Amino acid sequence: MAKKATREQWGSKLGFILAAAGSAVGLGNIWKFPYVAGENGGAAFILIYLMCILVIALPVLLAEILIGRTTQRNPVGAFKQLSGKPFWVAVGGMGILAGFIILSFYAVVSGWSLGYIVEAATGKFYEFNQIGSSGAHFTDLTQNTLWNISYFAAFMILTMVIVYYGVQKGIERGSKIMMPLLFLILIVLMIRGLTLEGAEKGLDFIFNPDWSAITGKTILVALGQAFFTLSLGMGAMLTYGSYMSKKDNIPISAVEIIILDTLVALISGVVIFTAVFATGESPNVGPGLIFHTLPIVFTKMPGGLFFGVLFFILLSIAALTSAISLLEVVVAYFVDDKNWQRHRAVVIFGFFTFLLGIPSALSFNILADFKIFGLTFFDLMDYLSSNILLPLGGLLISVFVGWVWGLDNAIPNLKQGAENLFNKFPWMLDIWVVFIRYFAPILIFLVLLNALGII
Ligand code: PFF
């Protein structure tokens, strides 16, 4: 396979951090995290989630970025270079497949978010006065094939345009504009939430743990969420790491990405629960929290129209910076390993992703009764990728770095760019070794068994 003479790289370290944080921060933080926390007991769940992030997600994130930076390749190319064994190359291939599958349904939900910017701006939320009617409106919209598919297509086009322009001019430039905007909107919404009368009940819900709500299942859900939110297990961070310079410090970058991602999840929790409690709504309604409950919440708060629009812009930006990382994994493979032009890969795979997403979009209307293993096509894609492919990918990546490629190879590469850090704190390396070899694979294995219904 002919290799390209020059491969793109990030223009700056900040560019990498913002792009990687953009991949991490998405629907998982703003849509999923609050409702999962709400369903699993609030603060106690959040503490366990934070522990999972530190103990498992951080070591795996380091491993993924490390493989990418060392090989400067996409997931398939990276495993080919480090091992060459068909099994490990297939692990890279599984990541690319997962990227393709996740994007196909992720973009459907992201399309709803785009559509809700218009709903909010045209004052539609004011037509309902209770959750029932707001939920029914959501059902009407998702049952409307034209509405569903049009916003899904619009979102895919936005994603494709950014990836089309490449690593520096598309992804990095887009992230440098969108991520600061995202933080700004989040802070404005947080101030709005905190200044609502009755906000303290929401804060109490997220920061005052009720330990009795914790069960074995909570730990497993928290771990699954930690994986999804950090885009781990399918080579997105590996691919972004592959555009990183050998001079950059991987451990510090990984910690920065984690801090940004966690802050966004926690602040989103504050935004949503202060508003939900202040307006007397219920916190544990599940996935409908954002599309059923929040519209009502906005109509009940001063300045609700403005803040409603702002909220769905926030959600759409977060989704877009994640979607570009999903498409980039697929595109990078065809550019690196198949020598395709980036433009061609983007157009062809953007289009295929759209095709694969159509049955997901139709799962809320024409295909609602079409079930495979008892799940709609949308739910099946979600379950297959988030609960099986990602944890399995994470498990195999940690086994690969800890045991197959081996620490003798991994450690010198990890030290590159981080010499000062590891000279000062050599124990950090020892901790990483224990976590990547033992903790991460064993705990992820348990999550996987749980997802498959075995435990
Ligand atoms: N991390 C994203 C979120 O929290 O919404 C989802 C995601 C993006 C998962 C990219 C995996 C991925 F490769």
C-alpha cells in the first residue's frame, strides 16, 4: 500500500485538545448524562461515574491516544503496524464499523436537536402546558417522516462539510470556533439555572448523595456512560491522536480532555436539574427529559424563549463536534490505507451513513413495529454499538497495550513529550501499568457480561 508522503497534523496543541474535547462532549453529556444520573439516584451515581472515569476511562484514553500518536495511522493501519496479526487488524476494523453505525443513529437524534432550535425559536413550546402535551408533540414530530429525515440530512451535510475541509482547516478550525461558543452558552445557561427560585433543590439532587440508590447495576451503567462520553473503544481518540505531534504531552492532554468533558456533564446536570426542580417537574423521566420536560421548563421560566433557543444550539454544537470525529475515523481509514482522496471518502461515506440512518429515523414512524431481537432498528444500532462494540473495543485496546504490544514498547512512546512529568512523578507510570493491565480489562469485561444479560 503506497503511503502518503505527508499526513496532516493538528496546527497546535490547543487545536488537538479542543477537537478531542469536542468529540467527547456531545449528546452523551447533555442529553444522556443528566437523565441517566436522574434515573440512578443523582449524586451517588455521579460519584461512582467520576471514579469510573479516573480508574478506567483515563488509562484507556491514554492507551488509545498513544497507539494513534505512535503509529500516525487510522485504527486499522495502527494495529497493522504494531501487530500485523489479522485478529488485531480486525479490532481496528470493528472500530471503523462502530464509527459508521454510531454516526448513523447519532445524527438522527442530532437532527431532532436542530429541529428543536426552530421549534424553540418559533415559540412552539408555549403551545403546551404539561409534559403530556409536550411529549405528544415530540411524538408527532418524530412520527413525521419528512421532519425527521430532513433534519437528519441537514445535520449529516453539516458534518460532511467540516470533515471535507480536512484536519486543520475543517475539524480544528470548526472546533476552535464551536467549543468556546459551547462553553459560553453553557455558562450563560448555568447562571440562568442557578438564579431561578428553587434552584437549590436541583443542586441538592445532584450534589447530595443518596447511597441507598446504588446497586451493582448502577456501577455498570456508570462505566458504560464513562466510555461513551469519552468516545472510547472505537478508535476516535486513536485517530485524533494520530494527528498529534510526538512533542506533545499525552498524559496532560488526556487529563485536560477529561476535565473539560466532566465539567460539561456536571454543568449540564446543574442547568437541567436547577430548571427542572425550580419549575416543579420530575427529574427521573428518562430519555424524554430533554425533548419532553425541558420545553415545558422553558415556558415556565423568565426569558424561556431565548434560553430555549440557546439550549438547543448548545446541544446541536456538542453533537456536531462529536459527529465529525465519528466520520473522521471512517474517512481516515480510506485516506490512509486505501489511498483515497479525502473529498471522495467524505462524500461516499457521508452518503452511506445517511442511508444506514434512514431505518433508524423511520424507527419512530413507518418502522416502529419492525423489531429485531425485540428492538427497533434505532434501538438495535444504539445497543449494539454503545453496549457491545464500544466496551469490547475498550477491553481489547487495554489488553493489546498491556499484554500484546507490551509495556516495553508502550512506555518509551508514552514518555515522549512527557519526560518532565514522569521524571518528577515516576509512580504515575506504575499506576497506569496496573490499571491498563488489570483494572480496565477486568471491569470492562464485567460491563460487557452485564450488557449481554449474562450477569
Ligand atoms: N462522546 C460522544 C458523546 O458523549 O456524545 C459520543 C461519541 C462520539 C462516542 C464519538 C464515540 C465516538 F467515537
